[in-house]
Amino acid sequence: MLGLIVAGEAVYLLPFAITRFFRPTVLETFGLTNTELGTAMAVYGVVAMLAYVPGGPLADRFSARKLLALSLWTTAAGGLYMTSLPGFQESRWLWGFFGITSILLFWAALIRATREWGGHETQGRAFGLLDAGRGVLAAAMASLGAALFTWSFPEGYAAASFQERKAAMILVIHIYTLATFLAGVFVWFAIPEPGSAARRWDPESEPVLHHIGRALRLPVVWLIAMVVICAYVAYKGYDYYGLYAVETFGLSEVEAAHLSAVGAWARPVGALTFGLLGDRLLVSRMTVLCFALLLLSQSLFAVLVPAPDLVWVLWTNVLAGSLVMFGLRALYYALFEEGGVPASLTGTAVGIVSVVGYTPDIFVNYFGGVILDASPGLAGHQNLFRFLAAFALLGLLAAAVLERLLARRRAIASRQNLG
């Protein structure tokens, strides 16, 4: 599990962490505008969407040890090229390359390996540990990057020359590249090859299109896809909480940054707590509960009229919403085991679910901007939270249908066992 945690965060250091934590310096040293960097990262998104489905059969065919290590090492190779601080055209190719290395070779293999580690009884613990550990590691790498920048600019960032900023950026990229490569080495030794009893897809006995078709015909796969897309809308919507706090409650930018940091600390707590509860009380039931709580949280912001004496409501509701939002991240892939998705179809089912589930990367920010611009101020933010609450309601309905379907299956199996 430690190997999976390290791999699950390290592979995204170069494509995302660099731009998330050091965006101004990336723009300056790479010579990019915000639009150009956004375009390069959009290329990643397009490649990733195309890579999810073929990545599934790869994960069903080959061992996670080989796929994850290869993914990390090829991503690190991209990091070496990144140290040249490529311009706009080259950056588009680079982020497209990252889309192949971190999705096609990686994502379905990570989820399949986590499912195998969790076994039949502890899927919630497995996925809870995965997301909680990734959250802790992400915070640690952010702190390391910040420390490197502090060390690089003893007289302050503003006083540094362009060459000093460029050298600091290259240093950070080198460190993150080394971390990605070493993560691949660790994965190679930490994750064992599957035993002979492991159920894997054999393309010689089942053509790939038939293999994918079997996954497409499973109703639980589509219900899980609906659960994932609704949970991911909430995750993308979290980006607007800081802006909401500034424009409606009058918090300063610094206070809003601290408010947003609540989510970072809620991630390991929420993921592990709800994952463990899922093992004890059924993952499907906890998924329904999480969506119900998320719907309440977002509905509150949709009707709340901010006032200075209600700042505690803001903080409390953001904390509560963050806990259940990250709790869902620990639950939705754990539904594969409870839903009876065959082990040999895990990777392919993950690919199908991911293509649908991560489409909020495409539309949430667009519609969020349209909604806020159409009604500036409190009204726009309330409309945005109504938009988010609508998806929470849709997720609640999908989770409830799934829970009812699985309850019927358990009842039928129980009667057959008694018979």
C-alpha cells in the first residue's frame, strides 16, 4: 500500500504540482501566458480522456508493478526534458506526453492494484488509505518545494534576478523528477507480481472488443460512473470556496487561502474515516450518506445570507463539506467489489468509469464562470451552489439506486444459501 500511495502522488508531481505551487515562476521562466499554459494543460486533458479506455485492458493484462514503474520512469524522462524550460509549442507536446505516461500506463493499474490489496472485506480501508496517504504526501511535496524556493532566494523572491528564478525553477524540476524516478524504483521492489491465482484477462481467449463489451453491459459500472461524476463535480466546485468567502463574507485573500487549506487537511481524515466506515456499514450505504450530507452542505450555501456573525457557519460548513467530499473519493472505487464487478474486468471498468466520471474537468469551470459572471456577487455564488447541489442530488439518487440493487442481490443470495 505504501508503494501505491507513493506512486499515486509522485506521478502527478511534474504534470500538476509544478504549475499548482509555482505557477508565476513557471509562466515567467517558460515564457508562457496563462492562456498558453492552460492550452498545454488542456492537451493533457484531451489525451487523458482518450487514454482511459485503452488503459483499462492494459491493466487487466499486465501486472501493476510493471505498469506503475514504467509510468513513473517515463514521466521522469519527461521531467528531464522539462528542465529545458520549453516554450509554448514544446509544452503542448510535453503535457500530451504526460497524459500518456500518467493515464494510459497508470490510472487503471493503480485502481486495480488497490482493489486487489483490499481483498473482499476491506475495500474502504484500501481506498481510504490510498487517498489519505496521497493527501499527506502532496502536502509534504508542497512543503519541500516551498523550502527549496525559500533557500534559493535568501533575500526574497522580489529581489531575485531572472537568472536566479530560472535556476530555482530548474532545481525544483530536478528534485521532482528525481522523486518521480525513485518512486518508480520503490514501486518495482514494493509491489509484488500477482500470483498464479490472480484473475487476469487473456487476449488470446477473449478478443479486446468482447472484453470491453462485457464491462459496458454491467449496470453497476454505469451507476458507479454516475456516482463518480457527481462526486467529482463537488471536488471541482471546491475551487470556488475561497472566492465565495472573499466576495460574500468579506474575508481577505490570506484568510480565504487558510479556508481553502481546510480541504487539504480534511482529505486524509475524511478519506480514511469514511473508508473504514464503509467496510463496517457497507460502502454503498456510506456513499448514500455522503451524498446526503454533501447536498445539505451545498444547499446551505445556496440560501445562506452571509453576515459577519456567521463566519463560523462558513468555516464549519466548509469543513463538513470537505470531509464528505473526500470521503466519497475513498468510497466510489470500493463499490467495484461490493457491486460484483469481475476481477478480470477491473481495469477496463475503471477506464469506462473514468471517461464519464472525470468529464467535470471539461465543464465545471466553464459553467462556474458563466454562472458567476451572469449574476455578480451573492446571487451568482448562490446560483453556483445550486448548480453543485443539483449534482449532489443526482449523485444521491444514483447511489440510492445502486444501494437498492445491491441490497436485492444480497437478499437473493441469502435466500439461495438458505435453500
